[in-house]
Amino acid sequence: MRNLLNFLLKYNYWLLFILLEVICFVLLFRFNNYQQSVFFTSANVVAGKVYEVSGGISSYFHLKSVNEDLLDRNMALEQQITNLENRLKDYRIDSITMNSIRYLEQADYKIFKAHVIRNSLNQADNYITLDKGSSSGIRPEMGVVDGNGVVGIVYKTSPSYSLVISVLNSKSSISCKIIGSEYFGYLKWEYGDSRYAYLKDLPRHAEFNLGDTVVTSGYSTVFPAGVMVGTVDDMSDSNDGLSYLLKIKLATDFGKLGNVRVISRSGQGEQRELENMSTK
């Protein structure tokens, strides 16, 4: 208490000066409109800056909770996007322009949609796995196509999956012909470039030109006639010189396979059974 009294006595002139200054400022800003408006404007600016700094500091310390909330929202949105993509996969295939099978008679053929979940290009025998199987109606020896052309033939099925022998497989042999000609040969893939295969056993007297379109012949239980295969890119003679060997540029891009369709023809099993009986 004594120290406080000593301080007040020591600086009484300064304290009186400060008190008088405060009174002067109060009177000045209280009873003069111009000075009052200037004071409030300046006070608002200062207060705004103080609040801005205070808000920035407060926001900084709340960044962790904000980031966690954003992360939760992002995860929820990503899950929604994934769900939408899965739904779109089911519908997108219906919008694919399937020129090669557009004119199939609905009474003669049944079409199953599927999606490629595994594919290979660099093996001598390449296989493709589909996400649909016997529970969806898919059976072995059904043809598989995409929006561009022939993909392969169903080899084995399980309830939920199908294994397809790709065109890029040494075991694959598909009967094909050149549009405008009734002569046919067999499409075989030689290990190497996935963009090309070879049409073998085409008779020497068959007429064709480079760039001609090659389609399925329909002489099998697997593919109907007229499904797109590719175009003639080059030609040469077979090893025995009795037929042509045509290099075919495949219409299907096997490096970008996604949505496909599996073709089932009515009476397919009956025809296959009859043909097997004739070979016994």
C-alpha cells in the first residue's frame, strides 16, 4: 500500500495530465459530430483488424478438426463415386454401338452382357476372365464380342465367372470370310503383335483386295455370320502354295477391352450334338 501511495505521489503530475487528456478527448468526441464519426470509423477498422487476426489464429488451431471433417466428406464422396461407377458399368454396355451384332434376330440369339476383369496379351495362349458365369446363363462355346468385333470363345465357366479363349490364343480357330466372297478360311493368331492375326486356307481362286473387310462366316455354332473381325492388311502364299495367307488387322483393340457381350444361339447345343455324332 505504501508503494502504491509513493508511486501516486511521485507521478501525480503525469497522472493528472493523462486524466485531463482523457477528459478532453471524451468531450471532443462526445459533443462534435465530425470527430465522433472519425473516432467510430477508426475504432471499427481497428476492431475489424483485431477480430481478423483473432479469427485467423482461432481457425489455425481448428484446422485439424476441419481437415478431419473434409477427409470424412471426401471418403464419403469417393464411395458414392465408386457406387455410381459400378452402376454405370451395368448400363453403359447397353449404349455401346454393337454394329457387328445389331441385326441379329432376337428369336435366334440371346445376348449376355459382361465385363472383362482380367486379360493378357503377351502369352502364346492368352485368356480373358469375365465377371459373369453360369448363374447368368453363360455356357462354354459361346461367342464373345465387343463394340468393335470378335473377342473370343467361352472356354470354361463357374457360377460367377467365365474364362474366354481370346483370339490371341494358339487354340483359337474361327471360321471367317471376306465380305463379297463366299470363300472362307480360319483365323489364327501367331505369337507376337496383338493387333494382327492370319486368315489361313483361303483358296487361291478367291478374289479380294487389301483393305477388304473380314467377318465371321457363320459356319459354326459359335458366331453368327457377319460379325466384324478386321481388315486385310497384307497377303502372301501359304507354305504349300495351295492357298493364301492373309494378314488381318484386328478390329478389336485387345489392350482396351472392357465391356463385352456373350452371344448364345438357340439350337446351338442341338447342332453341336448332331455334328459330334457324325464324327464318331
